[in-house]
Amino acid sequence: MRYIIRLLLAMMMYVPTNMWAQHIIDPMLTQEFSEHVKSIDEFMNRFNGTEAYPGLDKSAPDYRMKNLISLCDRAMKNELKQKVISFAQSIIDNNIHLDYTEDKWYAIAKCDIKFKGKNTYVNLILHPERINGERYRWVFCGADNVNNNLIDVQLKSAISPVEHEIHFMELQSIFKNDRQHIFSYRESNYAIDQLSAFLALAQAGSIEFDQVKDLKFVFMQVPDYIFIVEEKGRRGSNAGWLITSFEAKTVAEKKQYVKKILGK
């Protein structure tokens, strides 16, 4: 469904207006298209209240509340549905607005890869970074499912305790014949940075990238909350990029949550 939506958007941008008048357009499809949240930019605009869900009156006192509720996935768990108004009210009371340039949101891309001939996956975490003044870019900031999936972090390999007497000659053999286990020679309490390990494997050509199978965004801007946005491709008015879950978190809990998703 998402591909149909994007195709329609492209057609509307590039097909001359007078050509549309020559064809009959399904009113239901047109209405659904206007209701769908078709991009993250559009999600942010609706969240901020600068763009309205079709039919809402921007001058109405409850406009932003209704606009925020329209961004919630109606298929979310019942216990969350009962807390949606409190969640939305916190956004309104704290005058929270979203912006691409903030550093309090993350993209989590579940990537299908092939490693040593086997299909598997890793989660790559990205966030926006400012460079060269006003320019921004997406950058890798974490990875998950690398340890014990691509690297056996429990494996410990030994270098002979007398190697210091022969100028650590064994190192030549290790780097030539045992490179696949190189991480096992590290100090026992030295934690592996999963992103660094993944990038090293990728640079060495050990990983074959297939596709981003799943994508979601984590937002931290709302005080005492985190919320997740995912794309829901389906018919009906409640579709596109929607808030699929939210969770109450203290400042300390948010820090732990970020540490966890970054794979640290």
C-alpha cells in the first residue's frame, strides 16, 4: 500500500493538472490519500499543528488534541488507548514541537544481511548530526544484534604466557591465520563496541547488505515519555506514519533506554 501511495504522490507532482480532469478519480481513494500520513515530515507537521488532519478546524479549542490523537495507531494495545489523552495533554502542556535538527530522536533500521553465507540481521541506529554550519546528515550512532550474532563474545583465545620472552612472535600467526577470531584475544572485561565491530566487518567485506526490512523512529522530546513511530500500510483513514506505542520514562530511564538501543 505504501508503494501505491508514493506512486500517487509522484503522479500528482508531475502530471499536468488538465490531464487529471480527463479521468474519473475514486473519491474514497482521494479522501484516504489526504488522511494518510505519507512521510515523517508530514508527521512532524501534524504533530506540531501546522498541518491538520482533513476536516479539523484549526481555530477550535480542541484542535491540537484531536490532531495529535489522529496520529495514534488505532490498533495499539487497549491499555495504551486509555492513556492517549494524558499523553497528548503532556505534549500540549509542555508545548512540544518536533524538528529534524533535534538530537532527541533516532531511526532504528532493521537490516537484512548475509554473514559467512548465512542470512541474519542487525539493527543500525542513526540520528541527525550537524556539520559545516547549517548542514545536517544522518549518521550511524549505534548497532544491535552484533554480539553473539556476528561475533562470539564469549570466546576467549590465549596467547602463551611466555610470548613476552620471544617478542610476541605468535602475533604474526594470529593476524595471518586467526583473524576471524581476533575479538577473542581482547581483555576479558573489555566491552565490544557493536557499531565499531559491525563497521570493521563491513569494511573487511565480511558482510553482504541486502535491505532495510523494517524501520521505526524513537522520539524522546516529550517530558516523561518516549514514543515510537512506524509506517502502517493499509486502507482506511488511520494509516501511514503513526505513533504505534508510547511509554512513561523518567530522565534516568530514558538514558538507560538510549544506551540499550545503541547496543552499549
